[in-house]
Amino acid sequence: MEWLTKFPHLGDETLRALKLAIDEGFRGFTRGYGDTIEAIFDPLKFFLIKSEQLMLATPWPIMLAVMGLIAWLASRNWRIVAGTIATLVVIGLFDMWDDTMKTISMILVCTVLSILIGIPIGIAMSRSNRLQSIINPVLDVMQTMPSFVYLIPVVMLLGIGKVPGLIAVVIYALPPMIRLTNLGIRLVDHDVIEAADAFGSSPWQRLRNVQIPLALPTIMAGINQTIMMALSMVVIASMIGVAGLGQPVLKAIANQYFTLGMFNGLAIVGIAIIFDRVSQAFGHRLQKHREVTHG
């Protein structure tokens, strides 16, 4: 039984050596390929910077009008429009407008990226049970991994800045987009799919004209959850240079500025409520349209 007392020590040494080997390997990979990987993300950096500059350069009355118009087109609800405009006006009165525009710009870019990545993966999962069984554990890890952990490899590869923060936010916010796209397409009525096949639809036509339109309310729920998770990552991403409402909150934590942290935190909550109400209202409109069309 003496080996039982020695086994933990042997395990500790082996584990320490394994960790050291992995760390050294990752550092070597970073030194060898870091610049190449960074160059790959240059277009993303350009897009992010330009979108931020556009929102900051646009006069606030025009931005209010644009936000109000988007809220109306999505929800067709004057209360949501009034709430959107009122929230943005209050944010502006408390001198948080620029940081809010930076945060909204980041969230919009993250959402677009999540949609472009998540919907194709979700569609592929819906067509293959085997692929779903492979990807689901990966999504489980992505959703349960502490958000700070995402920052470590991204910072080692790309350093401090906007793009590393953007990538970390997208990784954190992506799983709901994939899961709900997969779920929405799988929930489409098989009778409708059989009817489309009977009319000679190709797999692409069936996907574009039947499955995606019918799954759109569920996909919109995925977009809603992606936006909420991206916003929850704003403060953490500010630790690696992401500008916006997260940086004043981080500063308030470091210097014990209660009002600074509280006001910027409430601004993040206000933006989250706007995105949530508008996207949910749009999803409900799509659901009603589907019920009317197929009722």
C-alpha cells in the first residue's frame, strides 16, 4: 500500500512537466505564428475601427433618429421606441454617449460575426446527428468555461487591443447562436418539408425557402441571447483594451469610484434592455406572421 502514498507525488511531477511542455509549446507557437495570425484579423480590425468612427462622428440627433427608426421597424411598438430614445437621452445627459457608442459598435460587430459563424454551423448540425454529438460537448465547454480564461490564449496570440477583445467576446457569445439555429431547423414540421420535396425543391431551395423562414423566430431568440452574452462580457473585455462602458467600470473597481461604476453599469443595463426588447419584439412579430401564414 506504500505506492498509494507515493502516487500523488508522482502525479504532481508528471502534471507539472505536462503543463510546462504545453506552456512552452504555446509560447513557441505564438512567437512563430503570432504575426501571421494577427495579419489575418486586420480586415476585422479595420471594420471594427470604421464602425466605431462612424458612430462617434454621427451627430447625436441623427443617431437617436436612426436608433428610434430601427426600434420601430423591428417592434412596431411606440412604447419600445420611446423607451429606446429616452434611455439614450439619459445616457447622453450623464456624459456617457461616446463610451456607449463604442460599446454598441462592438456589440453590433460581435453579433454580425456570431451570425455569420453560428448559423452555418447550426445548419450543418441540424443535418447530421453525428456532427451534433461532436459539437455539443464543445459548446458545453464554451458556455461553462470562466470568461476570464478566454482572454489568456487570445492575449498571448494577439496582444492587447480591440481585436483580441472582440474575438474573446465572440467565442463567449457564440454558443446560443449555434444551438438555437440547430434547434429551430430541427423543429420545422416534417410535413412541410415533405411538401417542399414533393414540389421538387432542391436541398438548398428547401433550406432557403422553407426551413430558415420557419426557424427564424427561434434563430432570433439565439441572436437575442448572443447579444446579452456579448454585453455581459463588455466589462471583462475592457481588461485587454476594449473601449466602451466597460473601461469606466473597471476604473471604478480599481479606484473605488462608486458613482462612476454605478452610472456606467446602469448604462450597460439600459443598452441590454434596449437590445432585448427590440429583438424580442421582432421575434414575436415573426412568430405571429408564421402562425398567420400556416395557421
